[in-house]
Amino acid sequence: MNPELILHLILWPPLAGFLINGVFGARMPKWLVSTIACFSPLLSFAASVAAYIQLAGQATTVKLYTWFVGEGSAIVDFSFLIDNLSIVMLFVVTGVGTLIHVYSIGYMSGDRGFHRFFAYLNLFVFFMLLLVLGSNLVVLFAGWEGVGLCSFLLIGFWYDNLEYNRAASKAFVMNRIGDLAFLVAIFLTIYTTGAVSFADLHDTMTNDVRINDPAYVAISLLFFIGVCGKSAQIPLFTWLPDAMAGPTPVSALIHAATMVTAGIYLIARMHFMYDLVPVTQLVIGITGCLTALVAATIALKQNDIKKILAYSTVSQLGFMAVALAAGAYITAIFHLVTHSFFKALLFLGAGSVIHGLHGEQDIRQMGGLRHKMRWTYGVMLVGTIAIAGLPPLSGFFSKDEILTAVHSHNMGFFIALALASAFTAWYMFRMFASVFHGAFRGKNETWEHVHEAPWSMRGPLVVLAVLSLAGGLLGLPAITGQSHRLYNFLVPAIVQPKISASHAFEYALWGISLAVILTLLVICFKRYGSSGPSVPSVTPSFFERLLVNKYFIDEIYERLFVHPLKIAGSWLMHRGDYGIIDRVVHFPGKVVESGAFALRNLQDGKLSSYLLYSVVALLIFLTLFLIF
Amino acid sequence: MMTAFIFLCLFAIAAMFLGFTNIRGAIVPLAFAGTSIALYSVISGQPFWNHYLTGMVETGGTAKILCALVLLNALALIPFYAWYERRGQEEVGDFTGLFLFASMGAMLMVSSTHYMSLFLGVEILSIAMYVLAGADRRKSKSNEAALKYFITGSFTSAILLFGIGMIYALTGSLEIAGAVEVEGQSLLQLAYLFVFTGFALKIAVVPFHFWAPDVYEGTPTLFTAAMASLVKLASIGAFLRIIQLNVDLLPAWLNAYYAMLILATLILGNALAIKQQSVKRLLAYSGIVQAGFILMGFISLRPGEEWPVLFYFIAYVLASVVCFVVVHFVESREGTDALDAFRGLGQRNPILAGTITLALISLAGGPFTSGFVAKLYVLNQAVANGYAALAVVAVVCTLMSVYYYYKVINAIYSKSADQALPIEPVYSGLLILFTLITLAAGILPSFFTGLLK
Amino acid sequence: MNHIPEIIRTIPLSHYVALSSALFLIGLLGVLIRKNIIIVFMCIEIMLNAVNLLMVAAASYRGDSAGQVMVLFTMAVAAAEVSVGLAIIVMIYKNLKTTNIDLFDQMKG
Amino acid sequence: MDKIFYILAALTLIAAFMVVISRHPIRSVLFLVATFFLISAQYILLNAQFLALVNIIVYAGAIMVLFLFVIMFLNLSRDLERFASWMPIAAAGISVGGIGLLLLASYRGAQISTDTVGNYDSGLVEQIGEVLYRDYLFPMEVCSVLFLVAMIGIVLLNRKERELPAKLPLP
């Protein structure tokens, strides 16, 4: 097969699926709708596999036609780049995408907008493919905008609910701020380099030896603002938790596994530029650390199962951003891949729980579900351990690699991330224990109806669980004596030194993290996994405290560290998230609004005023041109 | 070209006479046929009878493309006037005829080489549009729109004519291309500024836009569509031609002049659009903003480089025709064009909802629509000519504009409704066709720019 | 037959330009300050006439007929405009019973 | 000769100004008629006899009669109009004055060339007629379209009201 055919086979099936389901879906039986919807990304997946085998690591550009020719030298082709980086992303998008499509058959089976949902989902996959395959910034931007649109459509999918609509609006508006910066960055790129395609930019910039060139700093910062919007970094992250208003498969696909990682992908794609601008890297690092920490602390206080996972996503994206800042692009992609496995798994598992409880999302109303939902319990256990970072699951290796990379780069970042990963373990175990352990705390009649998900939902969960288990094999650290497969695979596309550290450091890191995580595991299960009518407010006797010495330490630890951060987290959530940040984000809007108010007073409906304004304007123009 | 004028007039008169008879169903097809013939004669460059033009009309180059665009715009809108016939309104003949005359005036405006025919074109277009603005005689809003449009219009004519008269007094020629070097002659510069102000008033760019929202709101929506597409097309086209014909003579401040108009238009137009509750007013402001974008293509215009502007015309006209037609159908059912009337349209009529959504996305400059490519072209023009800051402001303003376009889209998909809003398949088909062209121009712009070059 | 009118020999063209500009500005002032829509409209006619005067003067000073023909068309345009304009005014008066320019402000904002 | 011009000019400006400031509509109309006559006199001075006549017939005759007719028809002749309040008047005055000053300032640099290109009798009927039907035939024809449009418009706007038939549009 020639590359062009492969490309067509990857790109067009989801669009075809969207068109068929969008136009005829209402009149087709559900089985047909779901078959078409699931087979289109599956076909793309198969074609991606073909691309993987066929192209064997060679970067191939497929040009369909010249999209348009700009002024000057910038020629924008409608062309696509298949290299190893895009193949990795293709596997994630189409593979995880297909699983989530299959899952959605069961999850959405009762919904009125069944065909509409699948049409949007397919459209999303199409735009995502455009994003990861685009060989230049403009095509990438087209996909970038497209996924934003689909995200908005799917967040507001249940449009009867005004609250959901508002969430969709928020996501849209916040994303637009990022997109704006992105667009300006594209213009500046064209203006300074005269090129838009990644290959040309690579050629231009790798020969450049200027460090912190102002133009590049500006461009890279603007791109990063775009990334902040899409990948939910501070200060533009607040839309992501709100985006949980959409159906759970959407949260899994768009707001965990694929779309939100587009920003990480973009920076990895443009790594040659970011290598030239340490200033921007520092900004990214600080933002990433803050995001990782703040989101993790907020997650500690959440009670909505999806909100916990959403903040967790934000936090993990912060991890990836820090990895990028440390120049460990491949590590960031590695974490992106493993994260997409276990976070999709967790969301789908949460979806299964919500499905089983008929829409209940509050973990205080759950508990003891392991008795009734064995499969879900099992897969969620895998997901939770994976994200918490216990070996030998995927999350352990990728997070470990990030920590190693950051450690040699910047100690401050390292401490922040270490702290954030401890929090990660805490809130995940808390959630897991309160959902599956202890006794059920909800209403009795709900308990009666709790049921395991159908097989169409269980299947993808199992596959994702296996992936989460084994994902670490992609990138075993040097210490194990194995080669880092992902590194070897990606090195042609991303030029980056290998991450390595002394064996002593590795062992110490492993040992400490294992100890901390296991400690947290025990504590959490004690606190939240115990039986009782509600999450216990722990008031152990003095004797108990003395007996359980660990617990005592933890109390101190909590007083000293977690508590202030929790307070900070909740303050940030109430003041910061909804207060300051929203206000900052909305400030330009307010200015515009008050300006518009003044202008609207001019527009008073009176013809004589209109004519007068026109004459005054004429006078102003005449004066200006007589003076100058 | 002369045959195009003749056929337009002939079929317009025929349409009016048919209005008195009982075969009103034939009016719209006939008008469509007449316009098609005119379009053919423009495109094929029929020299027949052209000597009667007495050299006042250019038959090739940009003028030809602009005339073709005017006629295509007419072809796009005429079928919708059948709605009046369906409704049993016997004025349908007059409406269609006046619209054809207006198109003829617009053609004259964009192809004149002489101020005399240019001015007559302006007046034919304007007088026909004044009447159409007041076509809904019982509605006081329509009355008011006609009055406001009329007074502003004749005021504009006076300003324009003063500029022309002054140019004539100073240069002794009424040929558009007949001016001598303008730089350094301050009175002549002022005269040109009067002419430009006249066009700015017609185009409705800030700060000469005040009349537009009121007039757009009050005018019956199908004629608002004509106003937004035809009048803007003709005025900007005529403006373009004046610049083009004097390209070597015009002074250097012209770029600064455009830049100021563009800045004011983009910033204030967007700011004003944000709070609108009437969709028609919102679209009026959007039209103002889009005109600002089109003007961006005027910066440092060199001969043979007009195609970004022309491409923007295609994008803008398609999108605004779709928007106003959809508003018309919603308004004629709901009795209002408030934002709330659009809630649930996504369920009531997916075709109306889908087409207006795509049109709004195109106006906002979403990728894969003609609006995106058109914006990129004009922005590129600005950047390439050293107006990068202006381009950045323009990009910021597109962000702002997304907010209000999005408000409409959000309303359309925000509620479920049971009551369907069916329209005739012909109209649905046309709307879908326009949307497809919008997409095609966004995906394959080189085909269109190839035609325009 | 082809004799230069005496006025052209004694008065420079710029005086006519000044005169018609002044006339134009008076019309403009009237448009801006009058409230009765009919009078506003009459002031627009003054503006048009000012331009006519300018063009006739320029045409006569050059012995060029283009300006005179243009004035002829301008008059035609004015006549057409006046008739349509008065029709609009009569129509709106039937509905709203006023000719005060400031009372037509249903639409604003 | 130049005295006649200046006197006429002064009278024209005064008459036009009176149109603007007369509160009585009829008086405005009459001053406007006077203005038109004075402008016609200027045309005669400029040897544009044909236009002078047309001006009197079209403007002073037809157009002003229309104005008068409408004022009588709408019974406005007794309404003394209230002018704008001082703010808009001041703004209008300042901006109009400003434009005037700017024009005046730029007159100085103006080079108004008056090279003869034709003959000075071009304002006579036969000359006008000749060029009108030879060089300017096309705008002449277009003018007829303009009148047609205006005529249709007037008929349309003031047609007698008629209830719409019950048949509603196909939705």
C-alpha cells in the first residue's frame, strides 16, 4: 500500500461515519448506527497499524493539494505528515477511540440522541486525526478548532439542561482565548520565518543558534497560551471540570484521553523551537507544577466522582507539561499514552458505576460496590493503582521517568511533582475506597437496583485494564536492563537525549515512592473503606492514636501539610477558580461590555444624532489628513 | 454587457406586468431566467450593442467579475421571493422587479468608468432599496427603516456628489481615471475624502455605520438579505474600482485611512454586537465588522491583487444570505427575530439550524469554511504590507466576534422543541447548496481564487 | 457666437468654488439642526444645488459640456429622490402622525 | 459684472440660510424657491441658459410644488417647529464650521486650472442636446430606468391597503 492510500484510509472513515450517521442516522436502526460509528475508527486504527508496519519509521509527507498560497513565501498545503510521533498519537486516538465508541453503545443505549451522539463522536475523531496528522500549523489549527467545536457540542449534548449549556459555553469561550493566541502565533511564525510546515520550521530553527530570540519567545509563549486553553493549564483550566457535564464516554475520550493532550502533542511537535527558548520552558515548568499541585489538592476535597477524575486529569496534564519543560518530550508522550489508557479506564469505570447507580455521582452515596460490580471493581482497581503509581503498572514507569527527568533539571519542580504524586495516590485511593469498600451509604432501593454493566461496556474496560497493566512495557527504565521501546521508536521524530539517572537514585526513588504510596493506601482504606453510614469523621481515641502510630504521623503530616494545602485548594476552588480566575478571564469582556454600553447610548435611534455623528467623523478625518 | 443591462430591465418590467395578472407564479422563474441570461452575457463578454455604452462601462477585468458576483447574488436571492407569491401577496412582481433594477444599479456601480454612470447606478440601487425597506407598509418599524435609510441615503448622495463636483472643478474631468496627481493638492485630497466618506456611509463602516442596524432591523428580512449582500457588494465594489482606477495617483495616506476605518470598525462593531438580542441587529453589526475585514484587502492594493477582496465577497455574501434567509423563516413563523425565537431550532428544523450554524461559523472564520480562508487572505495582505499590528487586532476581534456568533448557535441548540418548522424543499435545497459552496470554498479555495484571478 | 461670458473674465473660478461650498455647508447645517423631516429633506436639496452650481461653473469656465450634462442628471436624480422621499414621508405620516425626525426611534441600541 | 455676481452670491446665501432658520415650513419653502431662482440667475451669468431654465422648471416648478403640496396635505403649515436643543446645535455649528475652515484653508494651495477644452457656448440647448444624445446616450437611457424605479416605488409605497388573503404561506 502506498502512503497516500494509507492516509486516506486513516483520515476519511470517521468523517464518512459522521456524514452517514448525521444525515441518515435518525432513520436508521440503532444497531446500524452503532456499527457504522464503531467501524469507522476501527478502520482508521487498522490503517494506522498498516502505516506502522509499512512506513517503518520513515517520516512521510502526503500532500493532497495546495490549500492556499499566502502573500510572500508561505504556501499552505493540505498535507499530512506520518512519522513515528503521529503514529503513536494515531494509536492512542483511534485505539482508545474505538474502545470508547464500543463502550458508548451500551452507555447511551437509552438516549434519544443516540445517532447524534455517535455522529459527533465520529466527527471528533476525524478532527483529532486532522490535528495529529497535519503537516503544518494551519491544518493542525483546523483540527484544533474542530475538536474544540465537537467538545462544545458534546458537553452541551443534553441541551435541555441550562447548566450544561453554561458549561459548554465556558469551555468554548475559554478555549477561544487559547485559540486566539494560537492564531496570532501562527501569523507571527509566518511573519518571522515565512514557513508553516513543521519540516520547514524544523529546518529553519535547528540551524538557528540564537537562544531566547525575542520573536521565538513570543511565538512559543503564544503557543503555550493556546496549550493552556486546550490542555487545561492554569489559568485556563476551570472549564475542564465543568466539562464533565457531558456524557461520561465524552469525558473519557475528549476530556481525558485525547483532546486535552493535544497541547502536549503540539509542544512535542514543535520541540525544536522550545529547545531554543529556555525562558518559555521555565514558564511552562512553573505553570505545569502549579497546575499539577493545585488540581491535585482540589481533587482531595471533591465528592463528585467525575470531578475527582477531572481534576486528576488536569493534574496529570501538569505533569506532562513539566516533563516538556524539562526537555523530556518523549517522556511526556510516554505519560500521555499511559495516561490515556488508565484515565480512559477510570472514566469508563466511573461511567459504569454511574450507570449502575442510575446517575448517582456523589461518592458519599456509594460504598461497598465491589460486591455487586465485580468486573468494574477489578478494572477500577487496576486503573487506580496505575495512576497512583504502583509498580509494575504503566503509570509507575511513566511518572517515574518524569520525576527522573525533572530531578536532573530543576529541584523545585521535582519536589512539587513528588508532592503532587503523593496527593494523586491519596485522592485516588480515597475515591476508590469510598466507592467500592465499606458499606453502601445510599438509599436502599438504589442498592437493590445496582447492576453490573453490559458486556459492550465491560469489554472495552477489560481491554483498557490490560493496556494499563502492560503499558509500562513501552518504556522500561534503563535500570531494568531493557531498552526503552518508545524512546527508540520516537527518536527519529523527536531529537532528545536519553533520560537516565544513577542506579542509586532510581532505587531510592522507587523505594520512597513505593513506601509513601503503600502508606497512603493503608490509611485511605482505613479511613474511607470502613463500614458506616457515611464517610467517617475520624475521631479516634487517644489510645488508638498511640496504637496506630502511623496514623498519628499522618495526622501531623496532614496538619502540617495537607491541611493547609487543602484549605488552599478549597480557597482556590472557590475564590481562585470561580472568583479570581473567572474574573481575570472575564475582565476584557467586562471592559468591552462597558465600552459597548457607552456606544449603545450613542445609538439612540434618532436620525439627527446619526447624521451629526457622521459629520463629526467626517470632520475628524478631514482634519487628520490636512494635518498629516 | 449592454445586453445584460437590457435583459435585466426587460425582465424586471415583465415581472411587474405579470404582477397585475393571475400568473404570478411565473414571476420568479422568469426573473431567474432573465438574470441567468444577463449573467451569461456578462461572463461570455458579449460585445453586442456595447457601443451604446459610450465608453462609460468597463466590460472586462475586475468589473466583469464584480458584475458576475452581483448577478450571482441576485440568482441566489430571487428564488426566495417566491415566498411572497406563496403567501398571496400581489406585490411580488414589484418586489422582484425592484430587486432586479437594484441589481442593475449595482452592476452599473461596479463597472463604471465615469462618475456620471456611477452616480446614476448608486441612485438606482438606493431608490429601489429605499422602497424595499418600506415594503411592509403596515409595520411602523418598516416605515421607520425606509425613512432612516432614505434620509441617510440622500445625505450620502449629497456628500458623494460634493466630492465628485469638487474633483470635477479641480481636474476638469468626470472620468474616474481622469484625476491628475492628488498628492500635494490638499483641496483635491479633501474632495476624494468626501467621495470615500460617501462610500463609507453606503458600506456602513464605523464611524459611518449608525444607520445600518436600525435599517436592517426594520426592513423585511428578505430585503435585509439584499441590503446586506447587494448593497455592500456594490458599494465596496465601486470603492474598489475607484481605488483601482486611480491606483498610481492616490496619496500615501490612504493606507492609514483604511487602517483607521478598519480599527474603528472591528473594535466598535464587535463591541456593539455583543449585547444584541435581536438576531437581525446582531447580523447587521456582523455585516459592519465583515466590511471592515474586506477593507483590509484594500491596503496597498496593487493591480491584479484584488482577488482576496473578491474572495471575501463570495464568503461574506454566501454566509449572510443564508443567515438572513433563515432568520426570515424563523421570524415569519415566530413574529420576532429575538434570540429566544431561535431556541430549539436545532430540533424544529435541523436543516435551517445546520445551515445557519455553518454560515455563522464561516462569518466567525472557522476552519474549513470560506470565511476562514477569506480572513486569512486579507490578513495576509495586511501583514505582507507591514500592518502586522492591525492583523493582530483583527485576530483579537475575531475572538470577540465568536462570542456573539456563538450565542446564536448556542441558542439554536439549547432547547428541545416539539413544534416543527418545516419549509419547502426548494428553500432547504438552496440553503444546503449555499452551505456546500461555503465549505467547498473553504476546502478548495484555489479553485475559486483561480476563477477570480 | 463662441464668446467668453464676461463673468468668466472677471471672477476667478475659486470664488464659485467658495460660494458653492458655503451653500453646501448651509445645507449641511440645516440637515443637522432641523427637526421637521420635510425641511431636513429640503436642506439636502440645497446641498445638491450647491454641487450643481459648482459643476455648472466648472463646466462653463472650461467650455466643457460634461459638467452640464452631469447637472442635468443630478436634477433628474433629485426629482426622482424627492418623489420617492415624499412618498415615504406621506406613508410614514399616515402611520405615525408626525414628521418630527426625533420621534422615529423605535429601533436603537 | 462682478458686482452682480457678488450681490447674487450674497442673496443666495442669505436665502439658503433663511431656509435653515425659518421656523415656519411654508416660509422655508418660499425661501428655497428664492434660492433656486437665484441659482438660476447664476447659471445665466455662466452662459448655461438651458440648465437655468431646467432648474426653474424642475426645481422651482415641480419639486417645490411637491414640497408645498405635501406640507399642505399633511397640514403642517401651522406647526411651528421646535429646533434642537443648544447642545446639538452647537455641535452641528462647530462641525460644519470646522469643515468650512478646513475647506477654506485648503483653497489656498488649490491649483484650479481652467484650460479651455471646448467652447463657451456649451450651455446652450443645441450643444447640450448634441452631446447628450451622442456622448452621454447611455446615462440618458439609464436615467429613464431611474424614473421608472422611482415611479414604481411611489405606487408601491402608497398603494391602497388591502387585507392579506387568508391563504398563509406554506410554512
